[in-house]
Amino acid sequence: MAYYDVIAKGYNELHRGEQLNKLSIIKENIKINKNTKILDVGCGTGISSGFECFVAGIDPSIGLLRQNKNGKKILGAAESLPFKANSFDYVISVTAIHSFKNIRKSMEEMKRVGKGNFVFSILKKSGKFGYIKKMIEEKFRIWKAVEEGKDTIFFCRAKSLE
Ligand SMILES: C[S@@+](CC[C@H](N)C(=O)[O-])C[C@H]1O[C@@H](n2cnc3c(N)ncnc32)[C@H](O)[C@@H]1O
């Protein structure tokens, strides 16, 4: 069984507080209205999907997705997003990218399905932090980086929009 399915039952109890703090920082920094469409990649139990607009969440862990009450849930992986290009106003990924099997392919997929605005919250202690940051810089323009307890939250725009 995959790691996140093993810990699924205790996930919210362990992580809800810290993930809600990241969500509130994201909400303070992006503009949404009731027509905004958000994709949450690696949405897990949906803590990071708590926006007052349409949210689709995708995650490979059935155990976490079963607890997800926020928005439309899709069982799947970041490396192959089942959406057309330019489908979402915001593509976000909260404390998840370090878990993706193919980070480069996942970043390309997130860029493809987004219209131009992206938020990536990256676990600072991950050994892949430097690699992920480099890849974000390669593909996006970071307009703000917020240091949160365990994560750095990067607010980005597609370079093609500049
Ligand atoms: C620390 S959890 C974060 C969950 C959620 N974003 C939150 O803030 O609570 C990391 C998530 O990444 C998901 N994940 C792992 N590999 C993935 C992949 N290849 N594509 C999408 N999500 C993946 C896990 O199943 C897990 O839900």
C-alpha cells in the first residue's frame, strides 16, 4: 500500500492545523470570485482545496480522497492531468510536489492546464527543495515567496503572460 494510504486515517488529525495556515496565506495573496476555477494537485483530504469557488482536486491516494469533501475529486496523478490546456485560473499544489514521481513532467502538466497563475507550497526540509525551486524558476516567474513554518509558498505567473 502506498505511504499516504497507510497514514490516511490519521492525516487530518496530524496535519490539519499547519495545512490550514498555508491555505489562509494563499487566500490572502490571490484574487478569486465565484467563477474562478482552481485545480489542487495532490489535494489529499482536501484541506488545501477550501476555497469559495469551483475546485477540482486530483490525488493518487484513494484513502485520502475518500475523506475529501471539498470540490470535485479525481483519482489520478500530477504526471498525467486529465484536463485540456488552459482549463484553470489557478493551479495550486500544497506540500505535495516533493512526493511526485516525475517532478519535471508534473510541472509541465500543471503549466499546460493552467491559464497563467500558480501557487506552489514546497516543504523546506525536502531534499528536493532546491531542484523544485530551480524548476519553478525555469518555467514560471515568481512574484512573491512567503516563508511559512515548514514550507516556502511560491506565487507564480506563466512567463508567456509577461
Ligand atoms: C503532504 S500531502 C498534502 C495534501 C494536501 N495538499 C494538503 O495540503 O493537506 C501530499 C499529497 O501528495 C499526493 N501525491 C503523491 N504523489 C502524487 C502524484 N504523483 N500526483 C499527485 N499527487 C500526489 C499524496 O497522495 C498526498 O495527498
